[in-house]
Amino acid sequence: MAATHIATPIYDRVKEVKEFDESKMGVKGLVDSGITSIPNMFIHPPETLSTLKKPTSQTCTKKTIPLIDLSNFNIPTKRHQLVEQIRDATSSWGFFQVINHGIPLSVLDETMNAIKAFHDQPHEVKSKLYTRAHDREGVIYTSNFDLYRTNAATWHDSLAVWLSPEKKRAEEKEIPEVCRKELLAWDLHSAKVAEALLELLSEGLGLGAEKFKDLGFLVSKLIVGHYYPYCPQPDLTVGIRPHTDSGLTVLLQNQVGGLQVKHDDEWVDVEPIPGALTINIGDTIQIMSNDKYVSVEHRVLAKASKEPRISVVTFFDLETESDTNYYGALPELLTPDKPALYRKFTMPELLEGFYSKGLENKFFIQKIRL
């Protein structure tokens, strides 16, 4: 008997992406619909999926990113030790966690609960804020900022709120009421932490405490609340693909985990610590420090946990829209023996890569290295 040929259905990615986007349901909506397998548009290629597997060797020492206690920030006799810890962490890892940062636990809990409350709202409520326009100002709800620019989608939804500069800032009434008070409180507290860290980073380079602040690293401020729902097939996708950020970021995460940073070509878990914040310096600080500090890739894994992973991150950056302000390695750090490693750049030039190519355009610093 001749073998019967069974045709394999043709996967139309463009159609599936368009239908998903136009539904405005997000990844959470897929999960709420009761799916037991992920749509094809979320399945990543084998070369990506192979990196998700942990080494089987039991002899490997488990690595962790540095944990730094900020309680000595205002103690002059101990501050230099804190500066050294920050410098060491940033020059080798680019990431670290901080405790005793001054933000009350109640604020952290309320912020996390507020982001969850937003994403738990009915579809018809959230969808009013759904947009695909990357240049939209104020408040944005979306799933996968880079949905149409990548070959595989990732397993998360996002709420983004611009809180500066003024021309992009969301009016208070624009911020969803379900999380308005909490995000405004988080904004004030996270900005204080960022200001303190910028001082320590400046001092770690042998510069005045105000250097990074004077350059404008608190000018642009964006809060993003990510929601990573239960994934029925976490071995076939990722929560967020590998990427680097542009400026300083202050991250709050719940206890589900999933964040990883790349260190010595190995993906290292960032274990959630109750009350801790995770800090990442980003590409612009690496460039300005002339490689004394490093910006590293990070990603988020998809999880089969029934409890969603939730994170709230504030991005502190330079003025994002000026095409006349050029930045580069700080002149104070340059000598004939250690010239600038990067050409000067504008922030629109840096961000163009993100908007045109998505998060796969991981290292702007590679593009402008001399």
C-alpha cells in the first residue's frame, strides 16, 4: 500500500502576528483563553533555545551578581568602601543588587501590586491604551515593543509611563487610576536611589559626585511595568530576548525569578531578594567611562509558574530627542596612553537601532567603537 502523504499546515507568520496585534489581548489574553501550547509566532529558533538549558555538571560553582548594602551612603568614613564596591561590581558585572536603599517595603509592595492590578484588568479596559506606535507619548500598553521587527515574539506584556521630559510626560490623569498613586510614589523613590547611585558611579571614576547628574542622566525618565504570565511551553520561547539598555536602570522584581545576565559567556540567574533592587548601568555609561564600567546583555526566561513574573523598571537616560548634543568618553578619563575607544554619538542615533531593529540590536557600543 502506498504511503499516505499528510500535508503540513503552512504557517503564515505575518497573518498570525497581525491577528494577535489587532486583538489587543496581549500574552495574558492568550493565557486567559485557556491555551495549552504557545502560538507559532512565539517559538524561537534552535540556536536560541539551546542556550536556555543549564549545564548538567554538579561541580560548577553557582555565580551570583554582587549584592551591595547602601546603608553607609551618608557616612563619610565608610562611603569610600561603598564607592569601591560599586566600582568593582560595575567594572566586572555591569549589574548588581542593592539593599538598604531607603525605599520602604510598603512602597515596593504597593508598586508591585499596582502593576499586577493593571494587567489583571479586563481586556476592554486595558485595550483602550493599547498601541503599536513607539513614538507615542504619555502612557502606552502593548505586547512586545518590537513585535513586527523580530522573527519570534516574546512572552510578556508591558505598561509604559513617561514621567519626563515634559514634552513626553504623561499627565497625572492619563496614568490608569488602578496604579496611578503607586507609580507616582515609585517615581519619587526610585529617582532618589538613581541619584545616589550616579554619585557613587561618578566618584568611582575619580570624578566629582555630580558629574553624571550634570550630564543629564535624570533628564529622561520612563517607568515600564512588565507582566510575564504562565507559559505552557517555556522551553520554546523567552520572556524577553537578550539585549542591553541605554542608560541607568532601577529594577524591582517579584519572587518568581527569570532574569539572567551574561557574565563570562555564561547566563547567570539574578535571584530575587525580598526588598532588593537590581541595578544596570547601560551602554551610555560604558561609553562615557571608556570601558571602565561595562554594559552587559540580559534576558528574561519564560516560566511555567502559575504566579506571573512582574517587574517594574525605571529607565534614567539622557535627553532622548536632541540631535545636537553629542556624547562620548569623558575627557577627564583620557590620556595619550588611554585614548577614547568610541566616537561621539547622539541619543537619537542610539535609540534608532532599538526602534528600527528591536531588542536584537543589542550593543550600540559595538557600532561606534573606534
